Amino acid sequence: MEQFPFRLRAPFRPVFLANRNLEPLYNVGCVLKAFGLIQARLPEAQLIVAGDGSERGDLEKLTSDLDLRNVKFVGKVPPHRMHEYYNAADIYLNSSEIDNMPGSILEAFAAGLPVVSTNAGGIPYIVQDGETGLLVERGDHQGMAREALRLLQDHTLASRIVSNARKECFRYTWPAVRDPWINLYHELVSKPPVLHLAANKAS
């Protein structure tokens, strides 16, 4: 919570952030296509793309092919500077095809950015649709654009999501997770090594 300071946004500006590695499983192209639809409605919209990876060249070409403006690829950002990019943006976009429970979404929660994300993997465990963020199907750039515009048009919804998401962050702080984790480790070490026993039986 200290690393990603909260900033109250009023009103929300069409300034978007995507912060994932530029690899196929994160499908950042979906964000670019969604941003194209947003920019068709809001020509002043901006997109910051943080991260690097094997698809950077293709994504920069897609940006050109879609004739997008105000898109900035900032490359890999050191962790101690990432808060600057959350602070610069007003809405966080995540378009994973495959994912676990990404810390970048929690970072956005902490910094006060409402999140629009695909529903890949474990994301629905930390983003409750309509309450702590807005979810769309994987690969649905039209849905992502629609929900992003909805946040800009409905300040009450966006503010409620930000408030709920910030409260959700506290469930993931060390004081909240310490005892359950320690108890789980104690439970695991108190059990016999099942895999080792199974291997012995097999032999």
C-alpha cells in the first residue's frame, strides 16, 4: 500500500495504463484494439504501455496499422519507479489470455485506478465484476472498450469500484495473510511426505 500511493481521481480522464510483459499470453494487442475504439470516441485518449517482451515490435506495428495516437511504449520499468506510471494514468486495462492472480491488478487497486480486465485464470478471484472492477471475456476488445468508456461516463460507478478495490487490497497485506500462510506451512510439514511414500510404494 505504501509502494503504490492512492490518488483520488475526479473526474476520471481517458488516460489508460497496461502493465504486463509483451508476450502472447498477455495479449496486449487486445488492449491496443480496445484503445482504438475508445480513441474513435475520445480523440484525446492516451495509453501508456509498460513492459517489454518478444511481441514489442509486432505491437508497435499494430499501433501504427490502427493509426493510434498518444500511445507510449515505455519499456521495462524498474519496480521502484512503477508507481509513477500508475499515478500518471486513470484507468487500468488488462487483457490476459492466461493468468494466475496478477499483482499488477492489486497495484492498480492500491493506486486508485479502476480496473477493466479479461476473466482469465484466477483474475475473478480478485476482481469481483461490478464491485472491485469490470470483467470481460478473453479476447473481447469491444467489451473492454465498452467497459472502459462506461467508467468514464459513470463517475459514481467508477468511484464505487475504486473504493471497494482499495478495501480489497487490505486482504492481501502481510498482516492479513501472515497467519493463514504460517498455519498452512505448519499443516503441510506435519503431514507425511505423500509423494515420497507413493514413490516408495511404486518401487
